[in-house]
Amino acid sequence: MTTTFSDLGLPSSLDRALTEAGITTPFPIQAMALPDALAGRDVTGKAKTGSGKTLAFGLPILARGERGRPRTPAALVLAPARELALQIASDLEPLADAVDRTVAVVYGGASMDAQIDAVRNGADIVVATPGRLIDLIQRDEVVLDGIGMVAIDEADRMADLGFLPQVEWLLRHVPDNAQMMLFSATLDGAVAALVRHMDDPVVHSVEEVNLTVDEMVHRFLKVHRMDRARVINAIAEANGRVIVFCRTKRTCDRLAGELVELGVPAAALHGDLAQSQRERALRRFTENDRSVLVATDVAARGIHVNEVDVVIHADPPEDHKAYLHRSGRTARAGAEGLVVSLIEWDQELAVRRLQRVLRLDDIPQVEMFSNDERLSDLVGWDPRTSVPA
């Protein structure tokens, strides 16, 4: 029998709102974590990006959270990147309307005025990046004395980006009896320091057996630099949403410009862009069924879009972990995805080493030009047939 959200103890108002949004079946991490979180227990959840963690902590906050007061929210969600904070807020806002709750989002790189006004108006839930929230606290614009529930999303990314001291500072200013929920791809190492702030947490884990490799189709194409943008254009024409990863901001801008000249609806996303530009690029990407986002690794950490058809490594990643993290932008929420690595002549050996670590060394590197018909169906094409026996 299929488990429903009402079976897990979710209030009928939220269950109806989920049904209206077309969400009827919980993901595994939601089915595991919701009963304990709704019962008021501290919860840690281990699951990959795209596994439904937002609702795993968001629904208990909406179901159990109190009302906020001016400058004093009742619930707090911490995220490592502004794009992720905006995505979480976007996911929660329609559901918050169903239970008469309000959500404010607080992040750096944008004007404080609107954020301050939202909190002053008595936002019930604040979704924030740590640095900007601390700025507002130090300006006496936010008080954490009324926080009854705290959720920390992508705690491992917090650690990678050096935000754990800020997160711990915030947790020391939250009431000791606040319920805590922490979700992360890993729960060891530096993340364990945050778990120590929790009260006998229940641990839930979604198993990931070769998940990030086996659920994707991988292709390794040898290309010429002058033809690279045209190859990406050919792949994009045959697919829907495409994310292209580059190592540098300059390469992002140049490649996005080349794609636009070819008629591709492409935009760059990197740290040197103004926040309004970043939001516009991400919004256009999420709203357009056929578009290309050219991003650096850091800028892409907060991208949570389920329907990404293809990830292209325009520049090889630094290591196998970066390959998996980049590639994880596709094959989300149980869907399959295509991952394409573009390789120039002086990168072939480095990529072969990467393939060995990933256990993908049985997939040959095949030279391909932008007029190659195989680019229109890279999933259906078997690269092994292109190599002499």
C-alpha cells in the first residue's frame, strides 16, 4: 500500500495544498522523517540533493510552527547559498498560504530594506543564509528569542563553504528547547559538530548505492575548442534544460555569449554578477523548458531544479567529487539524466584518470564535431560501437 502524507500525520489543510500542487506521494526521506519531526523530535536526515529534503523539514515547520512577531520569527531555516534560500522559500510559500503563515527570505548580495521590512512585519518563518542573518541580528532587526523550530539544509555545504562557525553562533542564540532538524548528504566530519547541538536526534538515512553514477547516462566527447559552443548548441537543441559547468567566471561569460550568438537562450551564473542578475538568470532557466545555464561550481550549489535534462562539463571538474556534485543537477527526484564531458586534446589523460576513479573507464572517449548526427540522441547512441574492437 502506498503511503500518503495524511498517513504520516500531516494536517488535512497541508495535505490538500500538496494535492492541489500535484504532490501526493512522499519521497523516502519524507516518509522517514515526517512522523518524528511532526512529533516534535530533533531529526537528522542523510540524503542526496534533490531527494525531497525541503518538504521533510518544511512541512513540520508549517504544521507545528507558531506565529511570529515583529522582528521575532517563530521558525528559522538556514541554507548555505542565496539561490538555495530563494528556492526553499519559493517551495514553502504556497503551502504557507494554506495554513496562514508567512515566509521571509534573508540573504546577502541584495538590499536589506525589503528583507528588514518583511521581518518587521512579523514573518512566521525566516529562510536565511547565515552571514546576512547575523548582519540583521547585529542591527537589532532580528531577534531569535522566539525561535521554536530550526532547520539546517545542506549542512555539508555549510562546512565546505566555511559557514559552520556562523551557524554555531546562531544556534547559541536560539532557545535551548527549540526543535532542530538537520539535513545533509553526509553526517560525519565537521557536520557532527552541529549534531552535538541537538537533543537525542533521530537519524534517518536514504541509502545511495552507486546512485550518482548508475542513474545517469555518461558520454565523453573529444572536441575542438573552436567548435565547443556549437557542440553544446547541438546537444541543447535535442534536449530541454541544460546546465553547462565551467571552471572560471570569465569562461562562463564567454561561453554564454557564444551560445547566445548561435541563437541559444543561454545565461551565465557566477559570483561576480549582481544578485538581481543571478535571480533573473535562474528564473529564466527554471521557467523556460528549453534553456541553457552556464555556471561555475560555487554558483550552482543552490540550483534545485528537478527537470534538468543534461549536464555538460565544458571544463573537466577538479576531481571525482566535483564530477558527482555537478552531475547531480540532473537525475534528480528519481529521473534519469544525461551527463556529457567535453574533452580537448590536452585534457584526455586527466579525464581518463577521472573515469577510472568513477569506474566509468569502460566508456570510450569519442571525437565528435558539431555537425555529427549522433549529438541529437546521445542517450540512444552507444559509444562502444564507435571504437574498433
